[in-house]
Amino acid sequence: FYNILKTVNFPKDMDDTYYFNHRVKANIPYTALSYKFYNTIKLWWLIVLANNINNPVQFVKPGTTLKIIKPDIVPLILSSIKDQLK
């Protein structure tokens, strides 16, 4: 997963139709946020990439607002990544 953090980039001016904002209420790991929004802990890296997070090991601090890629957009992103790896 750490290799993907170096190779996949989201534009800083990402179209807001692709994400929604979520304000974190308590210290929480990215894996828990991934499970909350995507029903899997494996997509934590999408949250990290969408928010230009440098240290995904640290918990998200309360009060932080994060961009969360909409669940219906995730398959398009994953498909695009797979196509680029071919």
C-alpha cells in the first residue's frame, strides 16, 4: 500500500462531486474511517491520498475535516488504477 501512496495522486482542486467532507469527532485510525464509509478497512489509503496525509500511522485528530471519496466513485478509481498498472 505504501507504494501506491507514492504513485497515485488526486488533484488538489478535485471536483467536489466526487467527495464529501467529514468532520472527525474523536481520535480515530484511517482504517476505522475506511470501514465506516466503505465497509472495509482496506481502502484507508483512499482517505489518506484524498487529503494529502503524510503520516497515515497517526490517528486523525478530533475536529479535523477530511475529504471522503463517495463510495459510488471508488470502483471507478480502482478500475483506473488497475488499468494504469497493466
